[in-house]
Amino acid sequence: MALPKVFVTRQILDPALELISQSALVEVWPGELPPSPEILREKSAQVDGLLTNVMDRIDGPLLDAAPGLKVISQLSVGLDNVDLPEATRRGVPIGYTPGILAKSTADLAFALLMAAARRIGEGERWVRQGNWQLAHHPMHWLGVDIHESTLGIIGMGQIGQEVAKRARGFDMRVLYYSRTRKPELESRLAMEYAELPELLGASDFVSLHIPLTEETRHYIGEPELRLMKPTAVLVNAARGPVVDPQALYTALKEGWIYAAGLDVTEPEPIPANDPLLSLDNVVVTPHVGSAALPTRLNTMLLAARNLLAGLRGERLEACANPEVYQRLGI
Ligand code: NAP
């Protein structure tokens, strides 16, 4: 029997590629930039499966152009680039990678929190620019404390829970707000539920861990930023458009809040002349939340297994639209 064909939209690590290649004919997009929508449509029309990335738009027109697709396996937990209802309607299961990257992403969120609080990015730039002439001055480089402060986590899913665990080591009080209250986690992770305005007003650090949906676009805008303390730090390692960038710029410039740590921006990549990058109280990393080698390998292997299961017509290890199984009769 002929092997199924798959298109992988970005280079992946060898063990994952080898796993796929044992059971499928693989074409890997060689470019650093993602394939254009036209190329992605053209390639999708010729294959049985796709392994995609957050930069690829998976929508109705693409699915229409590729009626032979049996599965799309996405290399991420966030699925804001995928039109799930359209995929379900056409009987295409969407694989994704929940949980496996939660710890690494929480590590990075915490790194941003600490860097913004203690002015690490700003200080590092200053040293490299040759400005460190005076060995020490007690009035210089004062930041805010992390230990024994209050952390507000918005979105108590897999990553939010990992952030809450890390906060315990710093003796932080943890507040959280999520769509669904989670009493069992409150006792296990020693945290308190708070409504959003209360959380924003009481937290020294606010860390965002919600998905990007129509409901959460610009979830943090001017009204929310005005509720935060002038000494507070905002961390966004979720998705850029969850925060209104213009409102954030004004908040940081005018001192409504103290600083921000961003792993994601709107737009992405952020242009070098973006007003936010003119501010010293912003630390930015280039969407690297889950970019630790062992985690990335495990994530790719899960995406590969999801892809292969879909090609075999079986249930995926992690499927974002399991209602599709009823349609497929599996
Ligand atoms: P998750 O386990 O699905 O958790 C998301 C949480 O947000 C859930 O607890 C959810 O609802 C809550 N939520 C959803 N909509 C909400 C709303 N409107 N208001 C309040 N809470 C809401 O996902 P995760 O694995 O923690 O990942 C979270 C997001 O992080 C992903 O969607 C992705 O965009 C982003 N991410 C970024 C990186 C990076 O590299 N920076 C890496 C991985 C993930 P309930 O309260 O009902 O449970």
C-alpha cells in the first residue's frame, strides 16, 4: 500500500522527523519564514496530513482546497491560528500539544517576572554599553521585591498552575482568576480565587495564561491597567493580542504600572521601532516560552504521534476537537 503523504510546515528535530518518515512520505518546508497562504494551500491539497505551527493560518478556504486531509497536527497548545469549527465540520481532527510545554513556559514567565522586577534587561544593556563606571551606589538600580509579594494569575490552566507552584518558593501570596473557579486547586496550590478587578488591584505581579479567543482579545486594556498598582508588573507569556499594546505603552510611560515582561507581542514579530521598545521598563523575549530543547523535542514527538494516529484513522493522543470522532465513527 502506498505510504500517506505529509507536509511539515517548518523544520523539526530529527527524532520527530524520523518517526514520521517511518510511516509516511514527508516534505518539510525548508524556509525560515512560514510558507505563504498560497503555498500552504497548494501543498495541503497534495497530502493526507499536515504538521503545522502557530504561524500557519488554518481556515475554511485552506480546508476547502485540501479535501484529502485526514489530520492536522499542530505543534503548540494555543490554537488561535486554527478555525476549529471549520475543521470539525469537514471531519478533520486537530492535534495539539497540551501540558507537555507547561513547565517550560511557566519557567519563562517567571524569568520575565523577575527580569522586569529587578530591571535585568535594562541593567544588562547598560553594562554592555560601557556605562558602569561607579562600582556601587545605594540609590541606583532600585527595583521591586518578588519574595512575599502578591502574584495574580489570570487563566488557571496547565501553565497557570505551574506558575502558581513556582510562586510558592518565593513565599508569594497567590490570587487567581479563571473562567471556572477551581476549589480543589485552591487548597492544593495554596491560592485564593479573586474576581478580575479585585485581582488586578491587589497584585504586585499579574501573569496572563489565557488562550487568545474573540473573548480575550485586548482582555487587558486601559480600564484593567488603571486598576493595577503603580508598582505592579504585568507578564504576558500567553498571546500578544490578549493585551492592548497602545494602552500598555501609555500605562508604562505614564507610570500606571511599574514594568512589563512580554514573551508575546502584537504584532509579532514586534518591529524595532515599536513604541514599547523605546521604554526601559519593558523586557521582551521573542516568543520563546516553550523553547527549551528537551521540551521542544517532546512536543515535536507528541505532534508526530498525533499526526501518525490521524493518518491511520485512529484517535489522537491529544485532540483539540474530539467531537470530530463522532463524525468519523471512531
Ligand atoms: P489551558 O490549560 O487550556 O489553560 C487556559 C486557561 O485559561 C483555562 O484554565 C481556561 O478556562 C482559562 N480561560 C479561558 N478563557 C478564559 C477567559 N475568557 N477568562 C478567564 N479564563 C479563561 O492552556 P495552557 O496550556 O495553560 O496555555 C495557555 C495559553 O498560553 C495558550 O492558549 C497559548 O496561547 C499560550 N502559550 C504560550 C506559549 C509561549 O511560548 N509563550 C507557550 C505555550 C502556551 P477554565 O478556567 O474554564 O479552565
